[in-house]
Amino acid sequence: MKDLKQHSKLLKPAVLALAIIAVFASASFTPLEPAMVVVIDAGHGGKDPGNLGTGRYSLTEKDVTLDVSNKLAAYIREKMPDVKVILTRKDDSFPKLSSRVKIANNAEADVFISIHCDAFATASASGCGTYVMGMHKSEQSLNSAMRENASIYKEDNYEEDYAGFDPNDPDTYIALSLRQNVFLDNSLQLGSMIQNQFRERVGRKDRGVRQAGYYVISFTSMPSVLVELGFLTNPEEEDFLHGEKGRDYMASALFRAFRDYRDLQNPEHRPNVINEEGNVKENLESKTTQSSENVIFRIQIATSPTELEKTDPIFRGLQNVDMYLSSGQFKYTTGLFGIAEEAHARKNELRKQGFKGAFVAAFIDGKRVPMSSVSSENSTNE
């Protein structure tokens, strides 16, 4: 009996040690919250092949978009493990347009990227373009949106799923024009980064960032872009996009643009730079460089291609709404703060009230400046 008691006394520390090890082991495997969630949407699929190009290849738009989407997802997962990647389709399936939107919204994604290939009646049409939601500014943008949205007609029960949405009615797109405006700034920012990569790193013709009423970027509740990789109706671009190297280049360009966008939104992830002397030089964007007693902070809540009344329903009865013009867009803010922490607290309140795209913007002498350029005593990261 005495031996049993002694054995029991020796056993207790061992059991306690094992318990502690188990706690730390389980803690080490507890998944961390992702720094960002991105949904990648390969356009078309299954019974919807998308555009058929020149007909010289058996691969169609749906095949090119799927391959580039999977490559982009692989790049992000390998290089940015803190980012959660969700694909709307991983194979030759045909998710409804409404299902693609639902996947992104249910995931509360931070970014939505829909990948497509363009087509035109004239074989000479060429180049890469990126679309963000907004009032269509040209007949070409409207026609492009109508063509892509026509995928709705390939879905079963589309009359019920898209009640009130007619892809062939221009008036439908007017009703959509304000849905994504709270995310328009960030959508335009990402779109510009994508086009820059296509132009500078892959050497593709730049068709710019445009606004159009594509369904999948109209009903998502986050910054969203629809990317046209090139024209499959152009023999030269079709050859490029059907080649493994071409698709690799385009996926890599999309990855670099998304990486730059993520780093801009989350400066703490931006890597340091090693100079020629081998010393670590902190990235300039992660350090503040300007200081001014005149710096103020506002919360941006909306962006619109047309001027809005302060009583517009989109402001939800919010008082003290101000407007400023930038890049041809009307941008609306609320609040006036001398300390960034107070502005961020108000931003969080507004997001809970439905202004999900609200963010803090800095102004010096009435002009907007990058948050990263404001002195550290006045600013914090988003």
C-alpha cells in the first residue's frame, strides 16, 4: 500500500507535465484568423463554355479561366500562408452567378476576383482590362456586362433566382450603380495594380480599369474586380493564353497585384528591404514620413461616379456627410478627428451599422494624403 502511495506521488507530476504539454500542443495547432480572405472566381464552366475564341483550339474560355484561377490560388497559398483562398469552382462545374456571389458574401471575403477572357467581332481587338462595379460609362462597357451576365440564361430556374434582374435591360444597370460604391475606392486600387502588372511585367496591352454592371461584382459585399485576360478572338492573344507559359505569366501578375494590394491594406505584412550593405532597411510605406499639426482624419463611407444628395438612402440618415472629388469620383466622408484612434473607433461603429467598406482617410490642409505618410503620433494602421 505504501509503495502504491509513493508510486502515486511520482505519477502526479508526470501526469501534470503531460497535461501541460497537451495544452501547449493543442494551442500550437489552433488555426489563426486569416489576415485576409480572397475568393477567386473562374468564369463560366460546365455547360457554359464562355467564348470559343477563333475555333482553332479545343480549349475554351472556361478552361483558360479555370487554369489561371487554380494557378493564382496556388501562388497565394504558397507565398502568403496568412491569406485564406476560396475558389468558386475547382473543376469543370457550373456554379450559378448567384452562388458565386453567395460564396463570397458568406465567407465575408475581403476581396473578390473574377477571371474571364474577352471576345469581339473584330479579330484585331486586343488587350487586358479590369472592370469594377459602377455606372457604365460607355456602350462598350454595357455590352460587355450584358454578354457576361447572359450566363444567367444557362441556369435552371433563373426566372426565380434573378427576379427583377434582366441582363438585357440597360435600366437594370442603373439600379445597380450604387450597390458597390462603398467599396469602389479599393476596387479601383486593386484594378489599377492588376493593370500595372499586366502592362509592366507581362508586356500586355493595357485597356485600363473601367466600370460596368457585371452581376458577380455588383452583388458582392467587398472590393471586387472582374479581369479580362485578353481576347480569345484575337489569334495572337489566343495563342498566348492557350500556352502554359502565358497562363503562368497572367496568374503570376495577378498574384503580384494582389500581394501589393494586401500589403497596402495591411502594412505590417510588408517585408523589409535589404540594401547593398546588407543592412535591413524598413519599408518606407510602413514608416510615417510626414508630420503636420493640420492633419485630420475622416471616415470614408461611399464613392459614386455621380453626385449624391446628402439625403440619399445610401447614407442611412447619417448626419455630417462631406464630399470631395478625386479621380473623377465623388467621395463621401463623415466625422472630423484629430486623433487616428478616435477615427478608427468610429469607423468600427459605422461598419457595424452597415457601412462595411468604411475606412479612415487622412487629410492635410484639405487634401487627402496616404495614411502611411502621416506621423506615427497621429496615425495607426487600418
